[in-house]
Amino acid sequence: MITNISVRPYRSACNTSLARRKVRRKSLAISPPKQLQRPLAAILIGVLLVVAGTSQLFSWQIQRTQQMLQQVQQQQKGLDDLHMVLLVKRAQLTSESHIQALAGARLELYVPAPGQVHQM
């Protein structure tokens, strides 16, 4: 037996490197370095402002479009009412009684009585 050999317990090299890797991953996943916190915060605030501005612009466009649509609907209703009035007026002007009265007043033309018409 050899007596002057120092014996150490065996430690695997793989176990220590995995532990170090796990520690490194955890430290990076928790929070970014302090040097990056301010630029990241500025970027996030800028993005939020851009999103809020864009949504406000879309809101204004939608409101403007709704107002235009209401105006067009009011014009359409007015035109429909006018159309109905004109249809009634046309029906009155083209009625047989109106035409007979107008022909009698202006041209002195009257509908013949049943005994007046002679056929040859």
C-alpha cells in the first residue's frame, strides 16, 4: 500500500458548470441591468404615447364619419319626403278630373254627353 498519496473526493466538472449556468440564467431573467432600465422605460413610454395618439386619431375620424353619415341620412329623409310630395302632385295633375276641368277652362272642351256622339 502506498501511504503518501493524498486522496480527494471525486467531483464531477459537469455539475459545477450546470449550477453556474442556472445561476446566470436566473440573474438575467429577473431584471435587466441598470444601464438598460432607463432606455427601456423611455422606449415603452414612447410606444404607449404613439399607441394613444393613434387611437385618438382613429376616434376623431370615426366621430367625423358618424357626423357625415347623420347629415347624409337627414338629406336622404328630406329628399324622400319631397319625392312623396311630388308623386302626389303628379297623381293629381294626371288625374282625369283635373285634365277635364283644365281642358274646359282653357280650351272650352268638354266630355260629350251620351247622346251627343254620332257614329257613321
